[in-house]
Amino acid sequence: MIESSNTKNYFDDVSLLITHYNRSISLERLLKKFNDLNIIFQQIVVSDDGSSQDHLNRVKGLQSKYQFQLITSPSNKGLGHNINKGQSVIYTPYTLYIQEDFIPQERFKSVLSDGLELMKERNDIDIIRFWSYFTYPYLKPYKNGFSEMLWKPWPWYTDHLKFYYYSDHPHMRRNTFTEKFGKFHEGMKGDTTEFSMCLSFLQNKGKGLFYDNFPLLFKHDNTQEPSTMKRENWKQKNDPFTTFLRWVYLKFKFIKNSIQLIK
């Protein structure tokens, strides 16, 4: 538990789960920022995915200051395994999940409190998303700056981003999450693990809220410790031919995802 004299921001129903791999500087920055914001959690768990010894030593050196439980792995077993082993030791009703290269901002204090109250009010809400690369395409305004994500299964709703109802980006979920949607798939790439949970979430009729002004809540910064996940370069280019190929690819992906969902 992060120490603070300000009990107003003490979330005794929430545990902070951080997945970590070879980014100990980023992890320290994240923990320090929560401390500076006087946000206190009942439990903090850092789940490490077989980091190198120098990074692991640095993480262990942070434990006395930030008082977190460290769950290690003898080797890198992927994002799914890392989330599962971290989640397995969480004992609070709610989990705030964050990867180590995010930086919470001042606004997050009040938004986290609002989000927690909404989850307590509505038992049908399984997840609250606090950050994303994009705005979820189908939203219905709710309250306190949150919107309800709407699943539109009909084929004329053609935005492929609709399948990404779940996301590994910063979010809060119930501790019964894996009971309803299953554990995260292991032994596959991180993007594939994430999308398999997206499908399970939709198949099991999950519901969630999305914070509209999410850029104000977190900064995503991995410039000092770059991501180890590599993506295909052609998906990032913007010349006319590549843009056309990307359009074709996204239409194919939409059809593929639709078939996966109904299997």
C-alpha cells in the first residue's frame, strides 16, 4: 500500500495490478506518480514476466518504499500468463489494471472515485475503461463524463473497432471478471491475448463504461523504455497504395472477427 496522510483518496475496495517486463524506470515513475497524487490502494501487485536481473533487482529495491507485492516468473511467458498470476492474488472486489508505461494525471483521482461509485451502483457493469488509443465507436452518454459502450452486432455497423469492447489499457474491473469471462489466454502474442478476451467479453454479454475525455487521465510514455512488441510496418504507412491495402485488410478483418465471434 502506498503511504499517504490524505485518506480522502484511499480506495480500500480497489487493488492496483501492474504488469511489468524490463521497464523498471517506467514502473518507478508510475508508482511515484500515484504517491504524489496521494492515491492509496488497499493492495498493490506488480506481476513481473521474467525481466532481466538488473531490472528485477531495481524492482525489488522499490518494494520497501512503495510496499507492493511482487509476483515473479522464471522466464517470459507472455502477457496472458502475467495478468493471470497477478490477478490470482488480488483479494479486493475491484482491480485497477495498468501496464507500467502509463502516467496517471491529476484528473484521475476524481474520475477513479466516480467510476468506483458507478460500479457499485450498477452490478451489470463489468469494466470501466479510462484510456484508449481511440474512442469506442458506439457510445451512449451516461453521467459524470462516462458513456456506456454499446455493442452493435448487426453487419451494417461496420467499424471494426467495435470488437475492441475490452482493452488491456488502463481500466477497472470486478474481481469476478475471470469467473465470467475466463482467464486470459496464455502462450500467444499480447495483441492476440487481448483480442481473445475481447471476443469472450462479447460472447458472455459483458457491459462497460468508457470515460469520454480519456486523454486527460493518463499519459502513455515509452520513449525511455520502448515497447518490445513489434507491429508490421505496412500498417503504419499512409501512402495511397498502403491506405488502400489497409482498407481491404480491415474489411477482411471485420468479416473474420464476425465469424470468430459466432463460433
